Amino acid sequence: MAKREGIEISLAVAEAVKLADVDMVAAYPITPQTHIVEKLAEMVADGELKAAYINAESEHSAISLCLGSSIAGARTYTATSSQGLALMHEILYIASALRLPVVMTVVNRALSGPLNIWGDHSDVMGERDTGWIQFFAQNGQEAFDMTLQAFRVAEDHRVMLPVIVNIDGFTLSHVIEPIYILEQNEVNKFMKEFKPLNALDPRTPMTFGAFATPEYYIEAKKQLEQALFSSRKVITEVWNEFGKLYGRKYTPIEGYKANDANILLLTLGGIGETAQTAVDEMRDDGIKVGLLKLKLYRPFPIQELRRMCKKAKTLVIAERAMSIGGEGGPIGFEVRSAFYNEPTHLKIHDIILGLGGRDVRVEDFKMMINHALKNKPKEYELIGVRE
Amino acid sequence: MSEQFSVYVPKLINKQEDFVHGHRACQGCGLALAVRLILKAAGKNTIVVSPTGCLEIISTPYPQSAWNLPWVHVAFENAAAVAGGIEGAFKALRAKNKKDNKKINIIAIGGDGGTSDIGLQALSGAFERGHDFLYVCLDNEAYMNTGIQRSSSTPFGASTTTSPSGAVSMGQITWKKNMAAIAAAHNIPYVATACPSYPFDLMEKVQTALKTQGPKYIHCLVQCPTGWGCATDLIIRLGSLAVETGIFPLYEVINGKYKLNMDFPKLRPVTDYLKFQSRFRHLKPADIAIIQKRVEQEWQALKQKVECFKKTGVK
């Protein structure tokens, strides 16, 4: 039986990777890295995990090593953050285009400059359009569970796409939480053997990565788009199976006291748990507030979002990234677009906060709710700035 | 199949064609010739990784492919990393009994830009980590498929579209980066230079490399009529002239030990090589004298390395 133990979330993610019995891990140790890869290196060194652990000389090479490994037919994992993710940017598009089921944990941290390394979502928002499936974990248990789920989804022959599991830098990655770490025999009921669809083999020579002229490029992109949208079905299946086996249910958007709420908060990642406390306290004060936690960012669960916002009058998005020079943050754009052609009077407030590791507190959510109840929405508001 | 083609008969060369006809290389392309010879030497159990470049562009316009072997292209600067990933994966899968132990050659074939400029870091990393693979740089001395822009491998004095000769410019003003020396400085077990004008030498070097455990590097000069401005029927002769003038010496560095494959009592003057190419047409006698002097210096330096190892008996 799974034991619930106090464990640093980074180490719990490494445990999940080990339980998934990966064949290859390639990572660059800095820019910045976490205990995830240190722990994996230790597991390989101690013979607990039978895998190749390759120290790349950059994040660009780390992800390139992963692509090579995945094409060769190995279950492949890497982890990165911030600048390292930005350095991988070019190759992320190619990973999805080659339909390689690489799994990567992105420990979300701010991008330079100024150099910062603390938590926010500005790194991964730059990878929005790369064609990867993206999960957001709100706590250590989800970080552990989603890592296992990611392999199942990525390697399903109906999907064959890379997956990013996002976990907040520091407020999740470096925090010790009580987490149910599954036993290997329990995990074996869920995990399946990785059978690559196409792998490099001299007996069946294939060309990977041919270039496409204008006559073929759009069709290739359309196929990728269809694959990403179609992954929804498999994600739901995998989540249902996971829920049946271990009793933890996953949905693209988790609602909390959302059904009868007049005003809804929308969060990604670890601040969802802080927001939950704020919701409880405000409910005690008689305010009908609820919470939506976005767990699946790509493919974006637009239908669920519309459905779950049907009764609410106001939606307050709390996001930890901004699109400088645009009208708000990336989640704000996406959510407003989702409702633009809908017959709704939903007021949408886009609040940007918690950049570069600035604390996001219960009071911040209360302030946001009170503000949204009294004021008309602006394009966006950046809160917590000293002026 | 014979291993020493030059000693036995060329008739014994592998008749299998794994880089097949119908690709889009220019007439007289030395690169296409080199690839054909490399694959003949490597044989069937081979996987090829290519970075973006001439080779990738001429051989794989979707839905066509000139490769009769598994071939993969990811991006411009990471062929060595992708090859390293394949090698690492095979090693792990074999250790876990998920793959048989049959030897598979992993060869990365890049151009001079993808090797000596944008791909140098990934290559250095792969050498340092000790992946068991062969990297071949097919050096046509500029970014040819995108319109002949200079690279760090473009020779001194050559006119390219981004180092043009002009009223106050003599073309490229930097000296060609010595990639073979950089590879050798990683203390890898096998480094060689080659040119398809010497097909048996090239093929033997590929086979020697593939028999060696660890990272291997072959720097192969490939003629480019389009970028060099030379007649397409002259390319084999030009390769020989590059060697006979000492501009591109053929040598090997085996476990750190230098070995000259082709020595000459007297080098031909560099003009014998330069005069057939329009990229050097603008050079004045004084410029050519500078090149001549440098070539002689480098030739002597190389010979000293060869002699040094002979005297010390280092093996």
C-alpha cells in the first residue's frame, strides 16, 4: 500500500520518474535546475533506477539528447526551469512535430532580466504554442500523480505527443508535503510498456524530420493540431483509470464551491490552494465566491470553462505571467476569447500577480474579489506593485 | 568486403547504394559523392543524423527521401546531441534487455556551419561525454545552400556573399578554423581529415573510425562548384590540388598520435589550387603570398607533430 510520507515535492517527482522506469534522462544541471535531476542521478548511481543519465552541456542539448533517445525507442525524461526552458524553445516545436512522447517537468520560474529564478509562470507561457500537452499541478500529490499520468498519455498510440508537467518553482518544488508515494507493484497496474510507433532501426529504414515546402507545411500543422485536440479523449480515459485505481480524481478544470458561485476565481498551479482558503473565509462572510483550478492548459478545455462559468456573473483570473505590451496576461487573452462569441454577460477581470516569486497571500485573493465586486473590469491589472 | 580498398581491388567495394539517386544536389557536388562513399564504407547497420544544411535540404524534401538507411534531422546546432541521445538510449535499452546487442553504427554528418559554428558546443559536449559515434563534417567552406554566406571554415581570402571582395575588401579576412585540431584536443581516440578525391582513403578512414570505440571525428573537404565558382568537371582535380598544395593535408590522429597520410617532397604552389576558383579570383599576388606563407607554416607545424610522435615513440 502507498505510504503517505513527508517528502520534498522535487524528490517526489523523481520517485514518480523512477516508478515509471524511464530508460533515459538527459539534463543540464543549472539555468536553474532542481533536486529532481540530482535525485535521479543518485538513483541511477545507486542502481535503483536502470537508465542512462546523460549530463548535457546545455539545456538545448539536453532536450536534443531527449529527442534522439525518444526516436531510438527509449522512455525519456528531462526537467528544467526558466532560462533553460527558453533555451529549449526551438527544439520543443520539433519534439511535438516529430510526435515524440518525451515527458518534461517544468519547475516554473521567472525569466531574466533581471535575473530572478523565483517562481512565476512566465517561462512556460512562452512555450504555449509548441504543441506539447501541458498539465499544471497545484500540490505535491498532483505533481507526483501527473508525472505518472504524463507517460501514459504521451505514449498512447492515439496521442504520441510530448507532455510538460508544470509545478511552481519553490512554493511547490522546494516544499515538503505529505504525499502518497505509490509502491512499484501498484504503479505497474497503471503504467504500460512503451512501444514506440516508429523507431530508428536499420531493418526498417525511415526518414525522420524531412523538410516541408509550402505544399505540405500546413497539412503537417493541421495533423499536429488534430493530434493535440484528440489527446483530450485519452487524457480523460487515463485520468478516469487513475481515479479508479488510486481514488484521486482529475479533471481539466477542478471546481471548488463553484456550482452556485456568483463570482469565480481562476488559478493555475500552487496558488489554487491559497485561493481555496480565501474562498472558504469569504464564504463564511456570506460572499458567494467559488474557484476554478486549471489543470490542463494544453489542449485548452474551452467547453468545460464555458460550462463551469455559466451561472457566474464575474470571473477573476489570477495569473503569474504577463504579455508586455499586450492587454494583460496569456490566460486573460485565452479566457476572454473563449467567451467573446458566447451569449454571456460574464465580467472578466484579469489580475496579474506574484511575478518573480512575490508572495501570493490569502488577503490578495480577498482584495481581488472585493475589488471585482465593486469595480468594472479593466483590460488587466498588475497588483502588488510598489510605486 | 575488403577493408583496405587501396591495397586490394576496388571491385570489392560494397555495391549497395544507401544514398540513392534522385536527390537534389548541384552538378559536381563533392558532398553527395562523399556521402555515397561514407555509406558504402559504413554498411547496412547504420543510422545517420544530419543537422540542417546542404545535405538535409538536397536529400529530404517531403515526401521524398534519398536515404535507404534510418535518417533523422532535428535542427541546425544539435546533430551531435541527437546522435548522443540515440547512442545513450541504445545503451540503456541493451542494459535492460530491451534491445539486441547487434552493433549499429551511429554517424552524424554535418556541414561546416553546423559543425564549426552553430553546432560546436553540442559537438564538444558529445566528445567530452564519450558517446560511441562518428561525426563527419562535410566542409564545403561556407553556408552554401542558403546562398554562400561565410562560415568560420571559409578560407582566408575567399569571397562569399557575406564576406564579399570589394574596393576596400579582400573577402574573408580570418583564417579557417582548424576543426580537426579542436576535435583532437578533446583527446578522442580517432580524428582524420579526408576528401572524396581520395575515395579509398576516405572509406578506409570511415571503417577505421567505426571499428574504434568512443567518439570519432572525420573532417572531409567537399568541393562545391556553386560556392567555389569552379567547373563541375574539375572537382576531383581540385580536391587533389588542395592536398598537393598543403592547403588541406590528409592526416590521422590516432589516440593522440599524428600520422601524415600523404607526404610530398615539395608542395605545389597554392596558386595551382586557387586559380580554378572564382571565389579567389580577386586576390592580388601579395594576398596569395600571405596564403602561401601560412600554408607552409601550418604544413611544417603538422609535420613537426608527426615527427615528434615518431621520436618519442608515443603510441
